Amino acid sequence: MLEHFRAFELLDDDTSMRGFKRVVRCVVRDWSKLYEHVALGFVKPFDVRFAKAVVKTLSHMVGTDPDLVFGYAEHGEFSLLLGGVEEQRGVTTTGRGLLSRVASNAGGKLSLLLGDLALFDVRLYQFPSPELARIYFQWRQRTQLQLTLDRYVWHALAKGSGDESHAHTIVETLANQDKLEILEQNEIVIEELPIWQRRGAGVYWKAGVDDEDPVLMVDTTLPDSDDYGEYLKKFL
């Protein structure tokens, strides 16, 4: 899927096309190294503090940029859906300008939250249809589920052998069915893990009732699969 979506990537000097759905993917640079920084003391395979820092960074982005209508947080990255406010105002933005703004804002916020330097690698995609943007976000959620499975299997193997590097190598060779069997042997049921670990989290503005102001929502109980696709339609 990564190769498929590269066909829709907007380069630095390209100007976005009117009417296209734009998505910015923000990946924490060297997030594994940051996550394993001894001074930060994050627990494995998942740490609630680290997850909250990523979600708070995403909330900051959506909450302060009127052109962002939805954000999806994973373990070490998040994706931002742009709504076209700048386009409606007649503002023309190059890929470089948008990515520079997003990377600096996201990196600054996450660095403050973690108390250590955090940088983001950012990519901008423009999709000619809402359907392609929906498929993108569903792909990211499937990737989050796979990451959750892999990290729990890796953690179980590393605990048994004491060799984290070798455990990583083993995980890469296993089929999902084998991974599920390893979790079962360690009394871990993937369906019983926290929903935010398996499906990620969403951030968006919810319209206020009557004269009330809109509310920034953080959804840690996202649906999955086709239901997630339906969930996304209100933003697309």
C-alpha cells in the first residue's frame, strides 16, 4: 500500500490541486530510539504516557489549525486530513510550505511534552476522490493493528530469551497465525487489548448544540474495518 500511495504524494515545490483531498502523514523520526531512551522510562510493549503525548500533539494540531478536520493517531505517528479552508479563501500553498508548518508545530509540541527532542518526517498526499482518502486511513488502522500484534509478540519472545534483537528477527519471519499462537501461550488475547492500542485514536471538532461552541473530541474507541470506513465519511 505504501508504494501505491506514493503515486499521490505531493512534492515540495508542487502546488496542491483544487478539489483534491489532502492528507499529511507525520512519522516520529527514529521513534523506536526515542521510545527506548532510558531517561524517559517508557514501558514495553506500549506506554500510556507516550501514547498520550502523541494524541496530545495531534489534538494541538487539529485544535489550532482551522484547515484540519480530522486526525488519526497511531503509536509513533499520526495523519491529518485537510478540509480545504485555505482553498476556499483562495490561498495557494505549496507542499513545502504546508509540510514545513506541520513538521515544526508537531515537533515543537511533542518535544515539550516528552522533555526531549522529537522530530517528524512528513509527507503530503493529494487524492482525487474521498474514497482514496478513506482507503488511506483504513490502511493506517490496519497497520496499527499489525504493529500491536508484532510488538506484543516481540515483547513476549524478548522476555523469554532476554535478546530483544533476536526477538525482532524472529517476529519478521512469523505468519500472523503463528504470532497469535505465541500470544495465546503467554495468555494474551489480542481482542482483549485496549482499543486504542489496536485501532488508534481519532481527533476532530464536534459541532456545538444551539449556541454552544464546538468541542474538540478525542475518540479512543474507534470502530474498525468497514465500520471505520463509514465513520470516516462524515469528515470526507
